[in-house]
Amino acid sequence: MSVATRDSPSSILVIYTGGTIGMRNSDRGLVAAGDFGTRMAAALSALPPGRRSELPDYVVWESPAPIDSSSATPEDWATLAALIAERYQDHAGFVVIHGTDTLAWCASSLAFQLQGLTKPVIVTGSQKPLESDDSDAITNLEASLAFAAQTAVREVCVSFGGHLLRGCRARKWYTQDALGFESPNWPLLGEMVDHCPIIYTPRCWPARGAPRFELDSGRPPVVIRLALWPGIRAQDVARWLEDDSLRGVVIECWGSGNLPEDDALLGVLARASAEGKVMVAVSQCPVGGINPGAYATGQTLKEIDILSGDDMTPEAAHSKLTHLLGRDLSREDLRHRLLTSLVGERGFFTP
């Protein structure tokens, strides 16, 4: 492994956006910091020679203004996708270094923008800064570079804690544990075993022809998350849904897709649907999906045209709805694409 001085078709492009991994201490606590390429090279040079030699060459692109990922926005992820698309032919794979708080959102957004990938795009970060004692940063960087060189991987993934997860299936699960992320409704795509990358190819998204990038541009459409809670009031929901700028809603239902038996609340949702606001339902339960026909209360979803999000994560459902509402699609095409697995974001795994 070496730090390449220029782009090479065999090298990995490492894109540093900020996050805990690159932070340094200040009088107010950890803050985003730069000069990551030099610091990353120094950290990797401390690996045993045999492990260093197995890693691919890489080039580092650093954001001129690294941020805490809690401040990341869909516009930031659109910029990231555009950068990857621009440099796509110059590299064998990509590693995006991102803060953990919104890392799963970033991975989902990139997945829908970079459809039809023929190369890996690996999103990673760490729970502790690179120079901290017992940091998980170096192992995550090593694993991400190794996974980014695997030709069997042709999708956006999250690499964390030695695991490789489908990007649009990943969720941040732990606030401090080095494992960091889980993929509750899809098995691991790979893992590091004795510091070597193992890919479970049958679980990976298959390449289907040439890339079909659909880059987001302009101001993203307004989409909100509406998580149900006991005692939720119709008038409160009405205030959110009556906003004329609102285009879509991800409703986080109970269980397998249940709504309260509240005529006023159901009326508010029905009115929003009739006005053209696109609504997608997912479950608040992290494991499993919704089945609107299982209970009588769930039948209401169909009656007022709330679309099934199946087993999508809230991050994937929100990112997908935002992405599709930003395209020039007919109502029928929009519905079809929402209900279809575009990048492996919905549908249960069959061994």
C-alpha cells in the first residue's frame, strides 16, 4: 500500500468529509479538523508490514471545510455523489469517510443516486478520533480500503467494526460500541477475518449493465418523518401536513403497519394524500417489515393510498422518497419505483 501522488485506475479514492474520525480536541471538546491525508498515512504506516502490503494504493480528497455529520444535509450528499461520478473512471473504488451520526443517511442517499455501480463505494467513520487511545479508526480505515478493492462488491456499502453492510440497509445501532452499525433486515455482505476481506457474493447486489447515475441537483423536496406515539393529536399532524411546500411523508407505524383508530387523524392523512402528498409507511420495529393487511387498522393504509415501505429502514425510505420526488416522474412511475427494489433496499433475503 502507498499513497498515490495522482489518480490511477487501480487506486482507491478516499473522500474525507469530516466526522469524529478526523476530530481533534479543543477547549470546547472535539471539533472537525483537516490534514487528514497526512494523519491517515501515519496511522496506516503503524500497521504490521504484511497487512500494509495487502492494502491498495489510494488518493485522498479532503473537504476544505470538514463538518460534524450532525450538520450534514442532502445537498452535501448530492455533492459527494457528483464527485464520485466525476472521478468514477479514474479509480477502482471509493471510500467515503463520514461522521457516524448521519452515516446511514449518507449511504442510503448515495445508493439511490449512484445506481448501477460496477465498483465499490464504501462509507466508513469511527466512534473515536484517529489519534485517540484505543481508537477504532485505524481498523475501519484498513477494512474499508480492503473492501473497496473487491471487484465482487458493486454497490454502496457501510464498513464498520469489521463488517460490510449494504448501505441502504444499515442503521446506527450503538452510540459508543465499536461495532457501530447493524443491518437488521439483510445479512452481512462481508467481514474481515484475520485482517483479510471475505465477501459473501450471493448476498451482494448484482451489477446490471452500465452505471445509471441519477444525481440529485437543486434544492431537495421537503419530506418529513412522522413517528406515531400514543395519544398523537390530529391537529398537530394537520399543522405539519398543511404546509404547501411539503411533498412527502414517511410514516413510522406501529408493528406490522398499524395506525390509531382515530377518525380525525385518519381524515388528516387522507386529505394530505388526496392533495398529492406522497406517503410511505414503515414500521417502528427495526426487524421485519409492514404487512398492512394483517390487522383491520392496517387496511386504512391502503384505503387512503399510503404506500408500503415493506422492510425499508426509515433512513432508506426517507432518502428514496426524497430522491424520487426530485425526479420528473409521473405519479404512476413514482409509485412503481417506490414499490420496487432499486438498489436492494427492500425485500427479504432468501438464502
